[in-house]
Amino acid sequence: MSKKQVTTKSALSESTKRAIYIAAIIAIAIVIISVSLALILKPTEVVKADDSDVINIEPTDTIKNGTFESWVKKNLDESYPHLASKWWAAKTRDNSSTSTTTTTLKETLAWSSDSRDVNGYRTANDAVYGVIDTSDKKWDTVKSDLAKLGVELPANPGVHETAKEDDTSIYMIAGTKETTIGILSNSFSVSGGSYVKISMWVNTEHLKGTAKIAIQDNKQFSVEHSKELHLTQELKQAKGWQEVVFYVFNQNTSKSLRIMLSLGDIYTADVNGSGIMYVDDVTYEAVSSNEYSLHKDEVNAKVFEPTEKDSKAEALVATDIAGNALTKISYKDYLAEEAAQYEGSAYSPFFPREDTEAKLYKLTNNKSTEPVGVRLPTLNLQKSNNYDILDCIHLSFSLRAYAKSANTNANIVVEKETESGEFEKIDSASVSVENVQDISAASANCGWKLYHIYLKPSDYGTLDKIRVTIYVGESTVGEYKYNGTLYLTDVMMEKVSSSTYSSTSTSSDSVVKKASLTDHTSGTSVSNGSFSDTDVIYGTPSNWTAVFGGSNDIFLDGAANTIDATSLPASAIAGSGVVQDITEGRIDDDVKNVLKIHTENTAYGYLSSSMSLSAGKVYVISVLAKTEAGSKPYIYLIDNAAGTERKDKVIASIEDNAGSKVIDGGKYFCESINEGEGWTRYYFVVVTGSTTRNVKLALMSGGILGDKLQTGTVYYDIAMKTEIGGYTATQENEDDEVKTVTYTANDGYTAFDEMKKAEDIGADFSANTLTNVKVVEPTADEWKEITKVEKKDDNKDDNKDTDNTTTTSDVDLGLLFSVLSSVLLVAALAVVVVVRIFKKKN
């Protein structure tokens, strides 16, 4: 009987297994790199689309850390006094300099040096300086730490009478012997044409000799007294806390300054000080010309007058819309105008007031339905490849809009000429001007406002033609008759560099608008959608208009207001406006403002500036909302060109809290529906027709028509407008009677027709029954017009489709190297792990 022979396979050796694993890792890495390269290097189709250059700019016209609450920890040391954040290391006079007209300063210790003993940051020239805490809880520690440095503190100085309850930090300079030493603030800017109050609180009860406060040019090491040292206040021993105030009127271009706080006079060679000087709450405040006029003759007031060197601007000659010359009046004549009167007194920001030279444009809209406005000459911008060429434009002017009817506002409209020769509005550079009633208020500046408009030309040397018009009322023909007068200073134009355009900041005492003209004319975002910018007069969000439900401010149809706001008690909307939300973990910008709307048996809210929606596109306009118990959000999309009745102008609405049927915003719009802490995002999906559509977003508590009143509180934040795709209508076959509509989606989004077919939301999305999203589409008649096939004219050439796309092969090198390095690093680590595992087995 024969035996069946069995062959036994020998197991793979450990080295063979290791080689296989390593080869597999390398193969996977090669596949990942190949796929990544294909995606990164793939040519991209770019469809012409509206793009926005709205820039969020942080203001620089403040004294940073003027409260001394922020301090820097050095070498993990937390003893007192602390090194004040945003204030430069202590300065002392360089006595080797023999000049009597210029002070040369030297630092006692550089910021970057961490090698010295920590006391080097708080002691120099027989002085100890820095931030201390006057709270009862900290005072004993402060005294103990200062005693170790040779300073015996007397009684606790406390804080000044207007200090915030929880603000107990102050700055101290203590001289153990006669000395001269000071610190410089960070630089701050005073914009052209503005009036500014700079103040601080000082305590010199234990001062010996002299201390000094000065406002100087933005210089750190050399100050020429006659030109760069502008205002000084000498301090002597005095009881308790005293306020020191400086006033500045800048008639020049923007001025960059610093504040010097010193024991002794750091600018002279013969005045020293010892003892203790305390300083707190160094502040910057924009004030009205009236307030400045009350103090302009005081020692601590300074006018930066325009000089030939600094004045690079030219005055533009303005006309009316038809090109006719405008009436001009003098400063003296303006005082007699109704616009300058308030409760029997005349208010004017201009000096001298007896000037009889005609300097102000005056234009009145006397109930005309036709547009009435001031128009500037057409501006030409063209980008230069020469970096020395100033190819950006800066316009500056002040204006007063005086309305004789409640719904008349001024509107500054900036437009760019299109290829067809028509002018299209640039949202990011245009702004609505509110009529100021109480012109006596300090922040009202007599009803006048300073405006700055910065324009940056298109890339690649394209010639941009810009038109600027300031309307009394709206810019289009309408039924409503506007009644008001516009007063305007000369509009000054200067050429500035791209770097100046980029670095220009917002200002609390003026309106700054910026627009880059590259490839677009209209904005794609909701202007000030995060409510970070507020109007200094009213505290309302900039670029939003406060409205009651049913107000003509919303519909601009001349009909009566549904709600008589004058008959309502102040409590009806008390507390409404911009507030701060410090919720941790929620996405927001650094300012963390939200819009609060509180109503008591009324309908009230805010209306955004106009947003342009291009033809043949799909947009999502959304906003976060949060309600207090019993309240509901009231969110609307308004198009005043839609229909004749007010209800027809409301093209979409959400008037209740989101229910169980919702769209997943994170999945379809890349915007999360729920951001926690009660915040929910609501969406409007807008499919435009064959023409551009201009819409406004209304955020309310109560109905937009004034027919639904609410008692409650609603919060809103992060309003956004996003283009998620578009569509084309094409005749696919010669015998087709209608065109086929094909939807496309931008990267990361879902095509509109696919949302209608989606398993989770398709039916409700098509029926418009989802509770957190409403869809706006062209009507059946509009679709019929869009998809209509034109009868072919055999006598003419066939129409050729214009390809609206371009192919680019730009490579994101940063992304490319990031992917390659990441994949290779992971692969290398995997190989090391495999080798170590097999080593252990052996």
C-alpha cells in the first residue's frame, strides 16, 4: 500500500517578511503621492464669478493697553512690578549728546534680551517701574516685592473715580534718587480731518521734583523738539488722582504719534524727579468739532496744519448728475442753514466760522422721484509694474445729509464701468449715510462725517473707470419723493501706493471703505455680517439700517409706515443693538460681537446693505440665530424690484424656530447648522434668473410687514453670502424646442438639482418645507423665458457659445511640498516601526 507523499511549505523568514512589509509601505506612499500630485497639478476651470475684497481691518487709532491690564511674563517671573504689554522698554536721555534742540534717547534694556536677570526689566537709573495691582488681595504682595527692589510704598493709591470696578492695575514709576526715565506707548494714528481727545489719570501725591507727559512723533531714539515734540504737561506734587487731557485737530494726512510718560523731563538736561508717579487709563477718543472748539485755545491743544510737503491731494470739481455746476456756500452761510440749527443754536465743524469764501457744495432734492446727486469726474485707475508708481486712489471728504422727511438718506455709490459700457455698483466701496438729528451730541460732529474711499486697480494693467455719486435719496427712479439737502466739502483725491492701500485701517471717527477692482465689481459677502464694526453715533452695526416692521425704509415705496415708532415707549426696543458674546468654543472673529434685538409688543430689526446676485448662479445667504425662551427668529430676504405689493417684495422668509425637518448645512453648504449654546444657522438658497438680482437681508424680532408683533429677544451673528454653483441653459439637439438646464457646483458644494434628489432632504427641499432653509427660484414664466429656443435666422451666422471658463495650471507649491513631506515622513516612521518590531523578534 503506497503512501501519499505530502510536501510541507517552509515558512517565510523574518527578513523576507520585513522586506515585504517595507515594500508595501513604499508602494502605498507612492500611490498616495501620485494621487496627490494628480489633484494638485490638475488644471482648474475658473468660471467668472463675483468675488469680494471686503477686508476686515483692526483699528489702530487706540492707545493699546492703556488700562495696563495686560503684562508680559519674563523668565516665568510673576513678581511686581510687571512689564507692561504694548509699552516700550524704559528710555533714558543719552547725555553724550550735546544738542539743545534734539533729544537722543537710549533704551535701558532691549525687549528681546532674556539673558539678563528679570529685575533688569523693571529697574534702571535709580528707578523701579512697571504694572502694579492696587486690589486689597494683591497689595501686600506688591509692597513686599517693591521693598526687595528698594522702594518703600506709602499708602495704597487706589484707583481714580471713574475706573471700572474690576480694573485695579495701574502703572508706577518710582525713583529712589533723582533721575530721568520714561516709557513710550505703542504708536497710534490720528486720521486726517479728525478731532481727538487723549486723556489719562495721574497720581503724583508722593512725587518729588518733576514728572512729565508728552505727545511726540512716532520716534524711539531721537526727537527734534520744535518739529516732533508736540504737546507736554509738566507734573508736580498734587493730592490724589488728577485727569490730564490733550486735544488734537489733524488737518493733515494721517499722523502717527506716541505718548511718553517720564519721571523727570526726559527731553531736557536739567530737570529730574524722584518719588512716585502713578498712571492709569490712557485713552483715545474721537470728539466733535464743537468740543474741540471749547478747548482749542488751551495749552494742551494742538493743530496739525496742512503743509505743502504733506498735502499731495487735489480737489475734484463736482457737478450734478447731468454735469451742471453746483451751488457753493461759505462756512458763515452754512450757519444760517436749517441743517446747522438745533434747539435754537447753530453747530458747525468748520473754523474759522466767519469765513465768507464759498467752500461747501449744496444740493437739494425737493421731492423728486428722479435720482438727485453730486457726481465726481470719472476716475481712471491702471496697475503699474513699477513699484515706485502710486497706482491706487484715495478719496476723502466730509458731508452732512439733512433730511426733511424721515426716510431720506444719502447714499454714496461707487461704480465700475463694465465691458458693455454700463456702470455696476461696487458694494464694498459704497455706503449709506444716515441723517443725524441731534447734532449737538459730542459724537455727532455737528451732523458731519468724514469719509475715506480707497480703490486698488485691477491686475495685469487693465484700465478701470470708476464713477462716484452721492445721492440725496436712492440712486434709481422710484415712486417715493425724497426731500432733503446734501452739504459736501471739496472731495480730495490723492494717489497712494498698494502698501498704503493694504495698511489703511478703520477709524472710530470716520468711515473707511476699500475695494480692489480685480475681476469683480460687487461683493459676495454680507457687509459687516459679524457686526464687528459699529456706528459711533448710535452704537448700531455699520452698513445695517435699524427698521420697524412695515417701514418705508425697507420697501422704499412711499407708503405709510405700518408702525408709528414715535408713539412707542423707549422700552419697546430697549437693549437692542450690538453686544459682546463671550461664549467659549463658538466660531467668531476676534471682536466677538453679536446683534441683539429685544422687542416688547412690536416688530423691529436691522436691514443689511444691498447684495448683488449675478445671473445664472446659485447662492446661499445664511445667518446664525439664537432666541430666548418664547421668542422666534424673523428672517427675511427683500428684493424691492420683485412685484408692486410689499408682500411680493419679501421673496423668502423664516418666522419660526427650526423644527425636526432641517437641512444639514455642514453637508450641503459647508456651514454647520448647530454651533452649540443654542445657536442655529438658517439658510436662504437663491437661484437667480437671467438678470442680476439685488437683495437685502432683514433680521427681525417680529414681522417684516409690521403685522406680527413679538415680545422677546433674538440674537443674530455671522451673516454670510456664498456662491455655491450655477447653471447653464443649452440646446443639446437641433430639434429641441426648449433648452436643457444643467446645474454645476463649486468645489465642496452640492449642485442644486442634486439637493432636490437627495434621499435625506430631497422631497422636503423640493417642496420648500424644511424649517431652517427656504428656496427662491425663478418663476415658471421666467424658466420658460430662460429655456426658450430662439428661432434660427438662416441669413445670419450661427450664434457661437462664449466659453466663460479659463483653464489655469497654477500650482500651490506650499500645498505640494506639505503633502510630499507629510507622506514621506509617515512612510519613514512606518518603516522604522517595522524594523524595530522585527528586531525585537530576533
